[in-house]
Amino acid sequence: VDSMYIEGQVNYLMTNQPVGDALVTLYKITDADTAHILNSTPDYFTKTNQEGVFKLEHLKQGKYRVCAGYSKENKLIL
């Protein structure tokens, strides 16, 4: 079982208030990085709680791009 994890809090840029129910996504970065966050699904994802806190567990070791936002259509593509 992979034991890597990432945790944090998502806040609004201008007010620094926590963002509840935000979608937090991880995209694996590779040498031939052709995937783009605007047209590919993430490798891992979760939502924040009402305090904006999230934790993604059991990640494979590697480099990832972390993004947070809303997905009203639940398509997992920003």
C-alpha cells in the first residue's frame, strides 16, 4: 500500500476565507508531460470539508501538479 499523502487547506485568494466543497485534484507530472489540466482527468481527487481542509492518501511517489476549483458538472475537467 502506498503511504504517501498530501494535505492542506484551500482559501479564497482575496479574503483568505476557507473554501468548503472545493475540488482538489492531483495530476502526475511526467517527462513527456502532454496532459493538461483543462482537458484531462486527474490522477487523484477529493473535496474539501466546510473548513477548506483536504487530505489525499495512498499516493504513489512522484511529482504532481495540485489544482483546486469547482466542478459544477462533476466532470472532473476544469
